[in-house]
Amino acid sequence: MTISIHASAFDVNSWYQKITLTFINESGNAVDMNHAAISFTASGHIDPWGNSGGTLKGNLPLTLNESSYGTLETNNIIINNSDALLLQPGERGTLSFSLAATQVPVKMSAITLTLASSSSEDAESETPSDQETPAIPAADEQPAEPDVPEKGNDLQEHGLTLNVSELNTASWYQRVTFTLTNLYAQAVDLNQLQLNFTASAHPDPYSPFQGTMLGNQAVTLASDGGWPIEKNTITINHDGALMLAAGDTAELQCYLAATQTPVAISDLNATLAHDPARQGKVCVHFPAMTQTVALKPVIELLFPAGETRRFVGEWGEVLTIGDLSAGTYRLTVPVLANDEMQIAPVESSFTVTLQSGDAAAQVQVSCLPIVRYASARLMIDAPALGNAKLTVEIADVTQADERTVTLIANQPQLITRLLAGHHYTVNLQPAMINNRFIAAPIQLTGFIPAAAQVAEVAVAYQQSALDTASFVTVDATILGLPDGVVPQRYLFSSGKYQYSLMLESGSDRQTLALRFAPGLYDVQTDDIFIDSVPWRCEQAGPLRLLQKVNHVALEFLPGVTLQVKGWPDYLAHGGVTVNAPETVSLYRDIPFSALFKYDGFDGGGDPVPAAEVDVNGDGFLDYATLPIHKTVALVRQIEKEAGRSVMPVMVIYTANASGGSALADLQDAQKLRNHFGNFITQCLAAQSYKDETHPVPATFVLNPDFLGALQQGPYGYTVVRQKNSVPVNAQLAVAIQALPAMAGFIVPSLPTFSDDLYGYIQAVNYLVRQFAPDVAFGWQTNVWATGTADWVLRDTADPVAEGQAIAGFIHELGVYSGEYAPDFIAFDKFERDCFSPDALAHYGWNATCWLNYLAMVKQVTKALLTPAMLWQIPGGHMPTVEEGVSKISAAHFASGGTFFMGDARIGSDPDTLSLQLLNTALNSATYGVPTVGDFLRKDKGYDWGQMQALNLPDFNVFSILWGGGSTISITTIHSNGEDGGWLADKMVEYYAAPRYFR
């Protein structure tokens, strides 16, 4: 049976374009195309969010799969129909899709078709018809490589040799071949093989990798980030053993991008994951436990070269650590602990020496009796002390456990990891509160906590009056608060003195009920939420209460209004959609508040729309084809089933800086005209969905990366800051006159804007207010706007300074100024799960990084008086040892989901995490440590069990939208991975008790 395939011509220099495949049935029988698979390799992939169509598309969503090999991606499309999809003899059928390139010029292989009813290919394959299309080079088309290895390239005297082809030392970009020869008398497994070299260059991650050394999965590239000399590692990946026979050679071809010339390679070596010369092992025998315990035994192994790795075993079993070379190894057995118990070894370290590469050593680990832990809840019940802070010392009678804890009067505090069955005393340290001397009684409070229980402990105290003869009178005036605010509690602190008092909230002068010890006082009081606006009392410095009579003013100022129109009055969560019908079922029984989708087709605002979305050829997107129509219909169906409001969020580009400079979008008159017309059309479409139950029909996130790119590279945009550099008024008028008739479209009397970057921004804001007045909108900026995102990684990070710089830049542009000012500002983080290979170079954040990020967000929003949306936040989580990769693959390990949603399994102990995650290598030059585990330990006991989402309003955040096209979200869109329902379960937990703005 023969089906010929013909691909449409395409632009090899286009980053995004429509591809149409035409299938001709040249046989004498009808062919069922349902579940047919179309496969090809290209320097790009099918955009799952793009338009697809044709007579063979089927009435169900296409199944899209891809595998990446550098910039080459193997694409697979499966046609899905509810019944047979017949292509009759002699008939033609079409299938179209959008191809997003990973590099230009675009390369594309032959296209093959496999019918569901056949186990072999039933089609004649064909490459796209454009004769200028560079084909992916076949192996036999490559230039001959030298047969004789270059001098100095030998890896070692026996085992393996690794050579590289002759370099053109003057070339900034060249193709190289690595040749590996197996000199062993047995086959070796190349899976996880590492090719290491130092060079003034690095492998181009966007170039094709080819050769017999290549596995069936993409190579992993790593670099120490040095410049201009880099230490590079290429790791070969395969889904099983990849054997190289004795005496055989394997090759890997890739492109080398230079950082300087002349180009030189040194320190070339190869490391097998399972080297025949490295067959030594250490067998660690763990004792059996008489009862089930959650803790698993751990070994930290120090290798002869100085590397340390962690290994997890099982109680009563032998942990075999293999693939070891001859040398001396040091094993450390750490103390294991959680809130229930502690397991400590009898001996904490062992040293073993392997005399040869196949030697074995035995280590017997013994443990001390299990120490059981208990908990206690302590409280000082003393209403007269208000919210004063007191210090207590807790100790058991044997002094084996001593700790100092700060308590807040009248608030219970849980103390964990107390020794079960031990007698503890609580010694309250002296304090002077509200002119009373507070101290421990002669008979200290005592208690005996029991395992698996929480002891309720009332901390006893004694008090006596202070001599206040020399104290001073304080009059206070509360300023700024609206009428009707109830009295608030204030805590005044100066050294050893504290005063916790209730004060009226009116502006009348009031004399405080107590005389104060003279001194310099700090004042603390909680924020007061009024109509979702936090009012804060922030003092510029301490109060000087030194006179006989002192008058102080405590001023409240309104903070950022967190309530954004159309959004709930609590911290909202949202996810990503591709408008697939299955979204309704995927989100069934999962509470959430928003879904976001790109409201365009080419990923950059469609300045030159494709013909199928601009049927009349006027240069504007057709109203009827806009993705928002499908998004709103989907959201409304979810709302109907869930009985909960869901906000459609459309991401819109009026200038595209995500793929490079946006100057052409501003300076090219035709593109500017088209952008304006497209945006007006999108505004009208969004506004059309306003009704009684949806007074705010949609939300816009505008121009991702535009503001960040402007700030990061300001000199490139100097030209558009000049007068008359951007034809704003002329092209806006032309666009409005050229637009076709649409529902709700009335030609307005246009204001006059400056013809430059500043006027362009105001014009974009104006178009929302004019044509979509009920839509909420905000611009987006980036964590890297000040030059790099690496600042969050630094021990010396200054998030306030970073935030001030970002806010100052945005203020200078006037984005949030004037009568058309936006409703919020959006912040993203690199759209990849942070411990994935794509993000690990700079975005593998620990808790400290996230706190730096939030502090920056708070500073920007405070300066702009505008709330923040956290958008496209990677939703992957950090799996525990027990979880492993059962829920989430290593390609989607991330800290974001865990940080914001909490994971009690981890608590303050990162060593509970998967060893695959903890042992993931980092660039020490960037992170200051060699592994993810080391970087997480820099948090110094951060409690990953806490749900930081509950604190986001304190950072002026009103919503967090999860995931993206390649990043874990609340549910999957298939291109972005799976997490086994982890984040969806966290949504259920959060929405049971959300954080309200009050």
C-alpha cells in the first residue's frame, strides 16, 4: 500500500511557521488514517499551543511527542478520531501544524508515516519541497576524520582512548568529532559515559549531535561556567545498556562554539559509569530493626579524589557501593533523626583501602538504642503581658538536652524533639514588661513528655511592680487610619523593657496608660487590612522617649492594594492550558482560580499573521480565530461544573523581546500597525465576554521579557527613546482605520502620544482602557532585568537594591503612570523546572534564593504601589528518598512547588530528599558548592514543611500562576511533564483554608 507525503515549502530562516503535509493515497484501497503516526526530525518542534488543522486532523486532539537531541528534535504526531478516518484511493488529505524552530536555518529530515493497522512504514517519505532547506547531514556525508589520533590525545595507556578531530584554531564555530576506542578485552557500556575536556569553547547545545556514540536520549551538557576557558562535560544517555564491543570505536559529532581564538582543547578524558578497570566495591551491612522506622540508613562516602557522595540503604540489608577504583575511602555514618526518634551509630566513621580495582571491603554498622522523641506545647498565660516576648531555658535533669526558646505571651508554641520520658524544667528568664518584673518562680515548671503525644505546659511565673518614679509620660497620636478602625495592640521595646498596649485608632491625642522607662524604643504593630489594602506603621527610626513628657506620632500609610478586579479576595492559584477539551476533566475536583493561555499563534504577537489566521489578508489577526474564544468556553465549562469562578488569563505580545531585540516591532511601520490592530482585536474579543456573572471577563499579561530586556540591554534601545523614533500616532491611526467591522468596535477620538518608546507604552495601556475597559492587565518583568539572575544565588544578595533598580527603571518609562496605568505587575522565573538540565546552570534555587526573589518583588511593588502576579512559576517539587521518581521525573525536579506549597516529609532536613537530586552536580563557580544537596544545606535549617503561599500577600502578591509549555503545572498539558498529582493535591490543601487579604 502506498501513500505519498508532500510537505509545503517553508522559510529556512523563520523561527515560527506553518507546515502543511499532503497525503495522497496512490493505492487501490481506502486507508484508515485514524491513529496513524507521522514522524520526522527537525531543528524544531511542533508547537502544542499553535494552530493545527487539515482534513486529516481528526475530531480529537492530536497526540504530540518529542525527544530532544541538542537542537534536533524527533517529532511524532498521532492522528486521533472518534472512528475510522478514511482516505479513499486517489484522494488527498492534509494535516497542518506550527513548527517552532530551535535554530535557523531550519533543518528537516524525511517524513515517515506508520498506519495503526501496520507494523511497518506504509508511506513514501519526503523532505519539504524548499530546495534551499539544509538537510540534516547523514553519517556518510561527514568529512573524513583523521585515522591517526593526534599526539597528546590518549586518555590512558590501556582501557579507553579518546581523541578529537583536528581543530581549526581560528574558527569560531566548527564541527568536531570525538572518537572513543575500547581497548579492553570485553565490551563496555557507554550509557552515562562522560566526555570531559577543557577548552576555549563549548558544545553548541542548539546544534545536532550525531554518531554511533549517541544514545536514544538527548546528551546532557555541563560546564563550569568559566570564561573564556571552560571545563565541559558531555554525558551520553540511553534507556538501557549501550554496548561498545572490545576493540571497536564510537564517534560523536557536534558543533563547537568558541569563546576566544585560537581554539584549543586540553584535559580530554572519558569516564565510564561502569568501567571494567573500576570494579571494586564496599559492602555496608546495616543492622535489622525490631520495628518499622521511617528513617533509612545513610552512608557518606569520601572518594580518594575528594568527592563525597551519599548512599541510602535498608535496615537488615547490605548496601553495595560498586564501580570503585583502587584507593582509600572514608565512610561516615550520620546520625538519623526526625520528630519521632534518633538513630545514632556506635562508630560514626570507617576507613577502607581497596588494594586493586576488583577488591572488595566489608563494613559492619552497629547502632545505639533508638532515642524516642516527644513534643510539648508551651504557653505563658498572662493577658496583662499582651504580646510581649519572653525567653525560657528548657533542660532535662540530666542536661543531655538544653535549649533556649523565645515565647510570645499568650500564644502557644510547639517544641519538638524532646527526649521522651525525661523530666524537663522550664526556667523563665527575667523580663520587664508593662512595668512589672517577670521571673521564674522558685519552683520551676516541670513536665515529662511522652512519645507520640504532645504535652501541654503552662509556664509558671512570678511578678512584682517596678519603681517607676524616674519613668516618663508618653502621649501618642495615631495618624493616617480611616475612621472606624478598632483599637490596635502595639509593642514598644527598648533593651530589657517592653510595653504591650492597646491604643485607640483615631487621631486624637491619647496618653499611654503606663509610664515608660526612658530610652530609645522600637514599635511593632500588625498590618491593618481595610478593603484588601494593608495599612502599615513603619518608623524611620527609634522613638526617643527621654523627656518628662513625650509626644510621639505613629503614622499608618496604605500599602499595596492586593484586590485586583475580577480576582478573589485571597491569594489565588492558576495553571496553564492549551485549550484541549480534556482540561475540563483534568481539573475536575481540583480547586483553582485561573487558567492562562497565549492569545496568538507565532509566540511573538503575529506582526505578520499566517494566512489561515488572516483570511482577508489585512495584516490583522481574524477576530474569530483568536485563542481566547476557546479559552473562555473552556473556563466557563469548568466554572459550571465546579461552582467556582475561574479567570481566563491571556498572555499577549505587542512587541516580542523573548526571541531577541524588539526594535523591529517598534520601528517597522507595518509591524507596528499590525501589532496595534491585533491588540485592538484581542481587546474587543476579551471585552465581549463581559456579562452579569463575569463583570471582569478576562485578564491580560502583556509583553513577557520586554521590560526586562530593555533594562538588561538599555543601550540597544537608546534609539527608540529619541523624539520621533517610533511612529506611534501615525500607525495607531492607520490601524484603527484599516480594521474591519467588529462587535463593539467604535472608532474613538485618539489622544496624542509621544512618538517614542514612552508614547508607545502609554498607547498600549490606552488601548486596554479604551477597548477592554473591564479587563484587568499588567506588564511583565524579569528576575534578570538588572543584568543577570545570578544575584539571587549570592550570599551577599541585596534584593531591596535589585527591586529599587527595577522599579526605578519601570518608573522612568512611565509604565505605571498616567490615567491608563495597569492593575498589576507580573514576575516570572525562567520557564523550566529549576533542577532540570535546561535550568540548572543558573536557576537551581534553594529557599534562600526564593526569599531573595520575593523580597525583590515586594520592593518593586511597594515602589510602584501595584500588586504582583507570580507567573509561569515552575511547579515541580523535590522528591524524597521514598518517592524517588515514582511521581516526577528528574527532568522536572524543582524547588518551587515545595517552597510555596510545603512538604512536611522534608521539614528542615534536606537529607530526606532523593539522592538523585542531592547528588546532582552544580557549577561551583556559579553556586559556590558542587552539588544540589550542598546548596540546599546552605539554607541552614530552613523548614520546607511550611507553605509559603500563605505568606505571599505579605510580599504584595495576589496570585501565583503555575507552569508553562515545558514546566510542571497544576495538571499536565503533556509537553510540560507529570508530577503524579502532587501539585493538584496541594491545591486541595490550600483552598481548604486560603490566605485572605484581611
